[in-house]
Amino acid sequence: MDLERYHRMLALFKVLADDTRLRILGMVAEKPCTVEELAARLQLKESTVSHHLQRLREAELVSMERDKNARLYQFQNEQLHQLSREMLSLDHVTAPEPPQSESIWEDKVLQTFLVDGKLSKIPATRKKREVILRWLVTHFEAQRRYSEKEVNQLIAQYHEDVATLRRELIGYGWLKRENQIYWLPDSTSEEAHL
């Protein structure tokens, strides 16, 4: 199985691995529904239902058509038929290549989010954000005490949202704080500088 097909199938399974989305699929398979109808039947907020419908539309499991002033969502079964054909085809049953090692993946994350040595944006996912924070903490000196102003100045060299990054470093335990003084815990400084 080629890696692209594998990732497509994996993404589809992730979309389907949600109870609410499965219930929505069942409802729109019975008959086309509006967001309002789905929200009432599921006893959820319309914004929550809209979010799930967007995920289902991205996976091409649901389509939307306008009917006068309403938007009707309906089930599209071709994607599931394709998934079934791909999963059960003997030509495609072999597993993809093993995933890249963790350090290669982390290097790729750094390449993606660092431009000219600066952070282009703070990653939304926790795992990628952790890689960025691990990189950022290496710029602090072990056994040195920093004022909040110094911490902000150091972080500002790499990204403008110093408050978020400072808070995240503290939240992960990679930076300690007491009475407006910051420092690296001993274990963090050793890990970060390996």
C-alpha cells in the first residue's frame, strides 16, 4: 500500500471514529437534513453539528445542497465503497513502510515552523508544539535566573507571542517560576542540551 493511500484511509477512519459523526451519517443516510434538524435530534448546539458536518464534508462522506433558504446535507456513500475496495483488494493489503523515526519527524516539524531561525507560528497540535517548546528551551542557560522581562526578551527573538510561549514552557515544566523569577529545572537543562 502506498503511503498516500494509507494516510487517506487513516484520515477517513479518524473522521469515522467519532460517535456523533457516525450518528449524523446515519441520519443523513435516512434522508437529507438541515443543521437545525440534526441539532434538534442530537440535542447538540448547531455550531457543534456544523463542525462535525464540515469534517464529514472534507472526507467526502456528506454533501450539501441548497434548497430555497435551507442547506440540506446528504450522505455520499462512494467514499465508503472506495475504502472498502481498497481495504479488501489483495493488491493493497500490504502495510506501508514503517513510520519515520522520531528525530526525523521532529526535524521536519522544526523545518516547517522555523523560518530564518524564527518561529513562523505556534503549532496548533500538542505534539508539534512540544517539539517547538523543546527547541525553545535550549536557548535558556542552565542555572541562570531570569527576570520576566529577560524571559520575554529571549522568547521575543523567536516569536512575538511571548505570553503564550512562556506559559506553555511553564505548563510543560521546562521552565520554573517563583516571585517573577524564572529558571530551568536541573533535569530540563540536561535533557535540552543533550
